Amino acid sequence: MKEFGIKYIWSCLSVLLLFSLQGCIENDIPYPKIPQMITSLVAEGEIKPSVIDSLAFDVTIYLDEIVDIENVKFTEFSTTPGARVDFDILEGTFNLTNPMIVPLTKYQTYYWAVYARQDIERYFTVDGQVGETVVDPIGHRVIVSLPEGTDLADLTLTSVKLGPREITTMVPDLKPGPLDLTYPLRVEVTAHGRTEIWTIYAVMTDLVVSTTSVDAWSEVVWAYGTCPSDLTGGFEYREAGETEWTPLDQSRVIQNQGTFSASIPHLKPLTEYSVRAVAGTDKGNVVKVTTQGTADIPNGDFEDWWLDGKIWFPYAEGGEQYWDTGNTGTATMGQNNAVPTDHTPTGQGRAAMLDTRFVGLFGIGKLAAGSIFTGKFAKVDGTNGILDFGRQFNLRPTVLKGYYQYKTANIDYVSAEFDYLKGRPDSCHIYVALADWTAPFEIRTNPKNRQLFDKNAASVIAYGELVYSGTMEDYQEFEIKLDYRDTSRVPTYLQITCATSKYGDYFTGGTGAVLYVDQLSFGWDLP
């Protein structure tokens, strides 16, 4: 009995001690910080896939013009595993005239913004107008410029569209034909049950021909002008110090109603030129511009390499780095799949040899496509890579030239999204892009937060690519034309990438595919 009493007392004291200790212990172990990602988002009426920016935590969806932006329905939504959302995004509709905030929670909350872009084509043209009509969707105004002395009561409307196609009504019902703009015309424009009041104005101008803008590149100038729509516009130009004007061949001019544009080729870099628009005997205002210079691509001939321990780098030891490869990642398994070679187009010097291979031990690892790119391999993320794409650049070349040789291999490793490619011949991929990034663009290959280069991103000003699947006996010369979205935008970064497997970022490719690349350079002129 005495023994039982002692045990009982000791048990009670132990329990009290435990509770007192628990009261003193603080739970100060921090929760892990794991950013939660939207991995897919699809809306009804999309015209192209949404763009997911996992750095900015935002998604941009692109809607067809007939979609009601105040009632958008989503059909697909996925996140990283375990993320919690406060509402069901697949139920009901959402007003996306302003960004929609989507909080994702797992330990912490990450606030995502969903933006909608919807471009509605609107136009209003009148026979004989000068220049392009000003269509202001914010102020609901249309402004048409006409030559001084035009009878505004006797105009001819040639085309009109002020709202989404097929679902828009107008009162009065404007159609091509007679039009009176003596006084501003009020039009009720209705779509999706909502009505906007638009006002159509006519203004007189004594400037028959106008040189509206001139964009100077290195060996090409792009010129834009306006004139009455019943005249044919063109351009003249001359180098500084010359007295005679050179008329531009009319075959280079593109005319659209009262606006026209053209490329003026075969010019000298770093030279001042004067440009003016013309139409018949009328001359427009003179615009003076100075062409940009030209530049070589640093180590574009891939002569400079150095071996740092077990890793090959495509620049001279102690020199400035312009290019990098994925060797920093593959070297963790003691391998390099981007190396220098003396197999060149001329039989002299060096070139870059890239190959696709499985990198791992005992069957554990990943497929690695050989690549060389302008930028820097930032760090290894597990078995994935983080890269900084791009080098600062503000010129506007017209083509990327060089030599390449490719040996394909059947695709034997695929990711889930490219399973259908298994067994098909692999393709090499060489592309060039100019963008107005504010900093190098971060590439992440980890599927959990993957972020890859998107040629359709709004920041991309110009892009060109070469894709080839086959086996070549020797080097071939290539020329990739850069397609520009805008001739006035000035890039801040250049991106060139050469890869043995087009879908290597998704760990999809053919073991044994080999790509040789050499003598990369830019062209600055147009044919």
C-alpha cells in the first residue's frame, strides 16, 4: 500500500511537471515558405493560351472580342498540390474589367492577380480622308480628318465597326454609303445589353501630305505618312549634305486608305538622312534621323573556351562571359554536353558541339539537351536549372546568320505533355529574340514553378527561329529573319539560344542527337 501511494504521488508530480514544462516551451519552429502557383487557367472564348508569370504572381488571359468581359467563365484551373483557394473559380462568372485577385494558401497566402486582355477591332473610314481615323474607345469618339474645303454634308462612308463583331447594334444603323458630318453625329452602340454613346467628328486639315514618323535602324529606315485616301503615297530621302532627293521604289510602299508606310534599305550606319512623304505633286514635312551603328556578336565564332575543373565554359579564362551552357548542371554528374570542337565549316578554329544525353547514375537522372545561350546559368535547383537569359543590346538587326550541322536521333525520353512525340526524330532549335526586359529573364525548368521563354510575350519585340529534324552530311549556312512587331520599339536585351532538342526544357528529346554551331553574326539590311 505504501509502495502504491509513492507511485501515485510520483505519477501526479510527473504530470504536473510535464504541463508546466509545456507551458514554458514556445512553438517557434517556422512554417516552410513554399510559394503557391497557378499552373493552368483557361477561360471560355480564349484566343490563345493564358500567360502565367510565376515571378509576378499574375496570369494574363486573352479573350475574343465577342466575350462578355463582365461575365467570364473559367473551364480549367489548377495549382501546385495542396494550395487552398477561398472560392470555386470554376463556378459562376467573373467581371474582369479590373484584375481579379486569387489568394492561394499553404502555410502562407500568396495573392495572384488575373488580368484579361480583350482587343476589339474598331474602324471608321470615309472616302477622301487624310490619314488614319482616330478611334478613342475610352472617350467613345471617332475623329476623321478631311482636306480643307471638303463638303461635309456630302461624304461617303466606306467602312464602319464600333463594337464586337456580330453582336453589336448601332442607332442610327451606320452602313457604307452617304454620310453627313456637318455636325457631330451621336451613335448609340450596344453590345451585351450595355449601350455606349459614341460621337463622330470631322475636322479639316490644310496639310495634304504628312510624314508622321520615321524609325532609323542601322542600315534601314522605316517611314510612315498620311495623305487623302484617293491619292497614292510614297517617300523620298537623301543623305545629309546631298541636294537631290531619291524617290523610293513604289513597290516598297504599303498603303491602307489614307495611311502608308515603307522600308528604305541599303543605307549607311551612323549617318544622318532626311525623309519626307509625297503624294502626287504634294510634299510632306521633312524628318531628319540618324541611323544606328552595327555590332558583332561577342564570341559568335565560339573560338574562346576554358575548362574550369570539370566544366567547359564558352569564354576565355578571365575574359568577359557572354554565352553559357547547361554544363554547370550536367557537371554534377561529371558530364559536359556543350564542348568546343575542331570540326568547323572551314576546317580551322573551333565551333560549339552540343549533344542530348541522359545524365545520371544507375538509371536515376534526367535527359539533358545540349544548349548554348546568351546569358548565364544561375544555379542548380535540385535536378533542374535556373538560368538568366539575355544580354544588354539596343540595336535592331534584320537577320541572324551562321553555320550549323545536325544529326537527329529518335526521341526516347518524354515528359507527360509530349508523350505523343516518343519514337519520332528529334529536332534542333536555334532562335533569336529582342526584348525590352528590365533585367535578364529568369528561366526555371522545375515543373513545380516552371517559367520558360515565350516568343509571344508582350515584352518580345522581334523573333526568328530555325527548326530542323534530320541528319546533315556537313555544315550548312543558315539565315534567320527577325520578324518585328513594331519598328519604333528599341530593345534592351538580346537572346540567342541553340539547342539539340526543341523540347529539351521539358526533358524531352533523343539520346545521341548532336548539333554543331559556328560563326554567328548579324545582317542589318533588307533585300
